[in-house]
Amino acid sequence: MLPTAHHRYVSRWPFGRGFIPLWTIFSVLIALGASPVTAQPPVDENAVVLVRSSTALEAPLSQREIYRRTLHGCAWVVFTDAKGEFAGCGSGWLLDRDRKLMLTNHHVVAGHDVVKVYFPAVKDGKIEADPRRTIQTGQAVAGEVFLSDPQRDLALVSLASVPDDAAALVLAQNGPDPGDALHVIGNPIGSSGALWVLTTGHVRAVLHASLPLGGGQQLSAQVIESDLPVNQGDSGGPVVGAQGELLGVVSCFHTTARLVSVFIDVSELHAFLDEVLPLLAPMTAAEFDNRGWRRYQAGRYDLALGDLSRAASMEPRSAAVLSHRGWCFQRTGDYDTALADFNEALAIEPKLIDALKGRCSVKLARNELERAIEDATTVIRLDPQDAQTYFNRAQSHLRRREFAMAMADFDRAIQLDGGSALYRFGRGQAHSSLDHVDAALGDFEAATKLDERYQAAYLEAARILYHQKKNTERAMMLFTTAIECDRLNAEAWLGRGCALYLTREYDRALADFNQAIQLDAAYHGAYNMRGNVRFNVGRYAESLDDYTSAIRLDGANAVYYHNRGNSYYQLGRYEQAVPDFSEALRLNPKDVDSYNRRGNAYMQLGLNANGQADFAAALKLDPKAAAQHVKRRYTRYLKVTNSTKEPIEVRLQYQTKTVKGGWAWYPAAPSSGKYQTFTLQPRESTYLKDRDVQVHAANVRIWAKSLTSSSRWDRYRERDFQLAAPEGYLAVDVATSEYEFTP
């Protein structure tokens, strides 16, 4: 039975370590791993008639003849998204014209019940090789995915119809030998831009291989290793020999070796067909159970439930059937019904491991951890070599914070199956819970080496490097790899954006945060980080909008209120900044920075006592942290408002500190008669500047005269207007004093 995994981040990209399946990817599919295959009933040889060559022709055909003989058995497999738009494609070939059956790869159709199939179209003696014109003018045939085998990476598709000129390919009785010539007709539109492309090469080796294809799919089959170059879009295409006989099916290529392609050997195809063709029209409970279980393995749970329910009605006392159906209910989230099936199966056969594991998975999903541990322990007593059950029990212990027992079970699972990336990832989570940073990082990185498309492991390793190790450059590389694993995962974009933000690459960070929000419009963390970028580049109004969106999505996050308070403060909206800092402090009473920021807002509002109280509270909570921000200030900025109905000329002398720490009047002493002048229009409000530097002072002399009448304002021409008391004040930033000229 499949392991019950509870990843925080689920990788959905169906590739594996070093091997890339060759369908063209425009969407992200979920590929499920395979459970042991149920034994098949004897094949009724009269049920299906297939043409299989048993002898080779005397002379090989030319490549031109091979192409002509094979072409009309080839197919282009296309699938669309929810809007009916093109989402990806692969290749296939016609197996049985009368029964309208086509073969392709499991990973091509994984996650799809229905596909569109195009056969070669000939016009005026020429093959239409343009994919766009084929979609626009070609005749699409509907195909329903019947059954697939993830271990063999094969899938059988039932077609609604077959073109008149389509011809089924002839299967070789035996596979090729090293040195034999091979030919592939595929649809690598991502690389060549054309359909029905012929490529040739030779057999390097024939062997049984076990290769991770990612997303949980593990290829385990007899394969042909070849130097024939294939590309994305060729997956599922026919591999034919010197007489045009089918010798294999294109599957994947090696990413770390030159010209190493992997094809499924025809012997696996014969075995697959012997198993699945009798299931086209099942008659017995065993056949319905068999077909249902295969559909379960392919992730087609609704169809599987139909078959397994039919099997259960025919044999209601079959513990195996009930257990299989229980797994289907479990996968669809119907835990009550799943539990009922598992319990009934165990009432019939108390030591049925499959049912015990299923019941354990339900209890784990429902967080009934003690009972999950009981079932897992029973399974382990029956089969001490079951690595998956050790892993499931470890997860239960981990959730109960029983770290020593969890670690022991993770270690045992890895000892039994050291090649499992999932088990390494689980142990990494346990190390993270214990703050074993280096050990956790080691396990997450080991998981990525075992499965090079394991996005969750890349993300966890990147987070450790970013937060704990402060290795921003390495973290950014791993976040980028995680994005390559699954470009539709918003958390990967957010992670890289954070690393870019830390290195002040604001434009690139903004692009990543935008992408995260586009993928997940309810991702409050992405809005917050986008707000941070906009804040840092001075786009305070836009940052305010982002922080407001983050608060709307998560109103219990103190950071979001704090950040929005900062935006209000920078916009001069101090009355609105104060409530946000207050809410941040309600949610996190030990937030020193929010005390400091609120104190500064109070100072700007002239509420000096409130401000000083906040600064004192910050110093009491954390003297060192507060002292880094709160300083004793001896000057204030001066903001002047012209509330009259006429333009005025403002004249200013101000006293501030010199670079050496003393005090001086600028532009000169008051008795000198020298002053600076500023023109303010009616209703204008501005901070006064001296040579583009904002004036901040302890005392000023300020007066004005009208530019259109004889009106004057001389109250502080001969005496000081105090901005800051001699003893100073505590503040994060220099505060502001306001002066208003009134009618």
C-alpha cells in the first residue's frame, strides 16, 4: 500500500532523479507511486486478437520505408486545462484498430481521464507537421484512459474512433539486442516545433532498471538503453526496429549523461497487455477488483470505487476487496466509510496487513495518533521489514512530540529502505522540530539527491539556509530549483523573492512576489513581502494597500499591523498609524519595535507623554534592542502651514547642532539680520529645507509677510519658538513640530 505522507509542501512535478519523462509540460500533474500488482487471472486467448511478429524479415527496410510503414500508426496525445486551452502533450501509437486501442506512457496521461488524440493528416501528398494548424484544422479523436501501470510507465487508451488510414503497429515477439538499429517517431514540439519527427539510433544495453520518475512514480521494468536522442513530447511514442516492428515505447532520458535514453522493452508491453486486456470487459469479482485496484494506483479513484463496489457486491466476504475499496475512500477523504471497510475486512481476516495499514492511515489523517500507533505496531509485529509502517508510526510519534521514538522509527525506516527520499524528508522534519539544524539540512539535502525533483525537500533546505544559516546565495539557488520543480507552487516563488529582497534586488523580488500572488490570491505572506519591497523603494501608498490585503486575509498577524503602521507613519497619517501599532502590541505585547514606532507616532502628534511612555516600555522590555533604535533627540523637524488666503514669504533663522556637537544659528546669529526665505501658497503645507536638507532645530525664529498685501506675522521674529526642550526627548526618529500662519 502507498505510504501515507503528510508533507507541508507537496511536489507535483512528475520527474525523478536524473530522468526526465518526455511529454511536453505546460501543466502540473500528480503522478502516484505504484503498489504491488495483484496477481492476474489466466488470460482468455480468444478475448483479444493481437498481431505479434514472430520472425524478422530478411532484409532491413530503408529509413524512408520505416517512416512510411510506421507513420499512420502514430498519434499525438493532447490534453487541455479547465478552460479547454492547450495544456500539454505527448505521443502514442495505435495498438488495435478494431478495438480502437492506443498505447502511451502512464506519466503522459497521469491525472487525466480524457485526452485528445490526433493522427497524421496528409494533404496533397504532404504530412501536416505544424502543431498549431493540426489543432486548428485537424480532426481530434476523444480518448478515455482505460488502465495504466506506473511501474511499467504504460497506459492503455480507448479511442472513440479511428481514422480510415490509421494502421495498428505490429509488435515484435522479442526485444532487441545491443547494437540493433532503432527508430522513433514522436512529437517533440518543444524542441523542434514539428510533429511526426523521425529520429534514429542504436541499442546500448537491455536491462531491468528501477528509476525514480518523480512525483512518487517509480519505473521498475525491463528497459532498452539507447543513444537515440529524444526530447520532451516524444514520451509514449513507438520505438521500432529495422523492419518497422515495435520494439519498445519511449519513456525518459538521463539528465546527467550524454545521449542516454530509456525505452520500455516490448516484453513489458506483452506482459502489460496480458494483464489488462481481459479487464476491458470484466466478468468476475476478481477481474473487477483487479481493474479497480489498477485504477486506484493510477489515481482514478471514482472509477476505482465503481469497480471495487461491484466486486464487493459479487463477493461481500472478500477482505481483500473491502480493503482495496477502503483505500479508495481514504484517498477521497471519506474517512468514516474507509474505516468501516477496513474494520469489516479485519473482522473477516484479522491479520490482513493491507487493511491494518489502511486503518492506520485513516487514524493518522484524523489525528487519532495513539490508535494509529497501535495499528502500526501490529503491522510491524506481523512484518518487521515493512519500512513504510515504521515511517507512518514515526509520523505519529512526531506529532505527539515523542521525538526519541519518532527518530528511532525514522532511522529504522531508512535502514530498511535507504533509497527513499520520503523517509529522509520525514527524519529531516523531526530534526527541525528538535532544532538540530545541521542534521535537518543534511536529511533534506539527501532527499533531494535521492529524488532531484523533490520540491518539498528543496524548500525546507532553502529555509534553513535562509533563516538559520544566513546563506542567502545558496538558499536562492535552492528556491530556484524548487521553482523549476513546480512553477505553480506559490511558496517557492515567495521563498526566492525573500532571498532577493534580502540582497536588495527589489525589482526581481517584486516580480517573484507578484507571481506568488498570481498563483494564490489568498497568500497573505506574499502580500506582506510585496508591501515590504514597495515600502523600501518609497512606494508607501502601494505598500499600504498590500499590508491591508495581508490583514484582510490574516487579521491575527502582529507583523502585518506593524508594517501597515509604518506605511501610515511614512505617509504622515499618524492618527491611523497609532491604532495599527496598538493592535500589533495587543497581538504581541513584547514587540519592542512597535512600542518604539508608536512612541514616535505619538511624538509627531504632539502627545509627548504617550511617546515617552512607549519608549520607556521598549527599553524595559529589551534595553539593548531598544537602545539600537531609541535615541535621545535634541531637535525636531519643522513643518509650516500657510492657512491664510494669500501667498506669503516665510523668513527663518534656526538653531541646531554642528557636526562637532556644539550649537549654532543658521544662516547666522539672529542679531545679524540674515535669514532664509520660503514662499508658501495659500493652504500649502511643507517641511522647510536648507539646501535640500530638511531643517531640524531646537529653536527657531520664524516670521512672514504677505506677497499681495501689507499683512505681517512677526510673533516669533524677536523671540525663540522652541521645537525641543534642552533635556531632549526619546524617539526612534527625529520628531516633527508644526507651525501655522493663520489669517
